[in-house]
Amino acid sequence: MDGILMYLVILQYEDMDIRNRIQTFIETGRILASYPTPQEKGIPHPLSEPAIRAGAVNPWFTPDNIRFALNSLGRSMQEVKLNRWLEGYKADLESPLRREKRVGVVTAGNIPLAGFHDFLCVLICGHIFHGRLSSQDNVLLPAIAGILEGLDPEWSRMIRFFDQPLKDIDAIIATGSDNTYRYFDYYFSRFPHIIRKNRNGLAIIHGNETPEELEGLASDIMLYFGLGCRSVSKLYIPAGYDVLQLMPYFRPWEDVIRHNKYFNNYEYQKSIRIVNKQPFYDFGNLILSEDSKLSSAVSVLNFERYRSKSKLMEALPALSDKIQCVVSAADPGLPFIHPGMAQKPELCDYADDTDTLSFLLKEI
């Protein structure tokens, strides 16, 4: 059988129960994880053509970024991981009293498939997905929906995409900026809802990181051009720490400067600092600016020096509603992420620390 046809073989199920839903996502995960590497160019894959179209719609969606997103999502849906994630929700997922609801999902378009986790949560719970996709990321998720429908035609009844505002829904999950948050909160307040606004990743350097950990930190900063809500946009470093010793770990990312939109941002940010006589560090592909703000512009990493680690830790809870994740190599006992793992969340790493599955199973 042809390789693509093997991907789309129809699984024969009696009905769409939780076991069937899990199995089709396991199969879909295998397809996503098998998305070809650059060395495998030319190998047929059901997402090759959608990936090209997605990149044409949004120039920030480079082939490498799309590949990383697909492979990461695919690996997160391995059978062991998927079953481990759902274990604590088993009673609710299998309850005969549960009824399917129409769940609206408004997605962001900052990185490829930013709305996939909500898509997975809604469908794995047996609800009907009503998606309003960002115009910047409206190709890949429908393509994955097509794969699901190829595995089991019943999914076609449960997945719907809309270009107009969502109306006939029972609940809503919406992700956007701080500005759209106010609109979403007003417009959807009458529904059970999860509404998210802008958050950022931050990292703490202690001074004793290994080269491998600093390489991982660089990837947490540079992946997706720093556009993800889990991208590190703010760095805390010890007082007296030489920022320039980080420069070698960003050299593997020197190709980002060849991306036209990124280069334009980099040149602009450098120019305004020169004109305004603001001090900064220029890594050639990234500008480091001493700034207290958590959010930074594209091509810029804000950093701040700390003198007391204990005082820094005491200050972090006050920023919790603005932080998506904290990257740190020296605090394994705290809910921090090891360098290099910020853009590889597990299924249980819910955005804004809001348990999406519990919401879908118990609150609607």
C-alpha cells in the first residue's frame, strides 16, 4: 500500500467512545512525529502540502518551525504519554451521564498550531469542536482534522471551523492578546469559559550552568523567533555575571538573521538604541537589553541583574499572571522547566496553569 494511503487507512470502530478517540489521536501522533526531516525531503507525507501553504500564509512559519511543532506534538501523543495524561480523568471520561457540548475555541496565530492542545482536549472529551482560527494559522489544524477524519469518519461530525464569530456554542476557550482579552471577556462572559491573555517565559541563570544547559536556554529563547508564549523573553542573571559569555551558545541560531522579517526587527531595534544612546549587547542575531519589562520585542532579550536569589524567588509569585513558564537549571525542587524544554510541553502542561480537561469535563 502506498505510504500516504497507509496513513489514512480507516479504522473500523463501532462508535466513537473514549478508547476510539484515544486510538485515533495515537495514530495521528505517529503521523505528526514522522513528518520528514530536511534529509528526507521528497518522502510523501499528508502534511507536506499544507505545511507549504501555512508558510505562504504566515512567513514566520518557516519549514523548520513547522517541522519542530509537528514532531513535538506527535511525540507528546505517544500511547504511554496520552494514557498517563488521561489516567486521572478516567472516571469522568467514561461516565455514561456525560453529554457532548459545543465548545468554541478561538486560537492564536503566533506559532504553528498554537491551538492544537485545546483542539485535542475538546475532542478527547467527546465534545464538538467549533474552531475560529487565527488568519495567521488557519491551514495546519484543518489538515490534521482531515487526518483524523480519514482514520475515523465520525470525527467529521465533531469538528467544525468557522470564519464568523462563534454563536451556537455551550462553552468557550479563547486565546489572544491583552487587548483581545477584554473583548473576549465581555463577549463570552455569559458562557462557561477559559480566556487567556498574553504571557511570557522567563529564565533564571545561576552562574553554574553547563554548556548543554546554556545551549538549551538559547533554544528556549530563539525557537519560533521568540514568538511563543513559552518563549523566554526575560532573563535574570546574577550581579557581576558577564553577559558576553552567553554569545557562543547563540551561534547555532545565526541563520535567523537571514529571515527577512526577523532581520528587519533586529535592525530597527538596534537602530533605535543607537539613536537614543541606550546601552545594549549585540550578539549578531539577538539584542540583549537591560530592562525590567517581562515582554520583549522580536529580536530582543530583556535581562535584569539580581543580587539576592531568595528575594528574586519571593518576587516571582507577584508576576504569576504574566508568566507562562520559568526556565531554571538549578531549582529541580521547584515547578521550573529545565533549559531546552520550554518549547516541548507535555500534555499536562496547561496554558496559564488552567486545567483544560477539568473545565471540559466538570464545568460545562
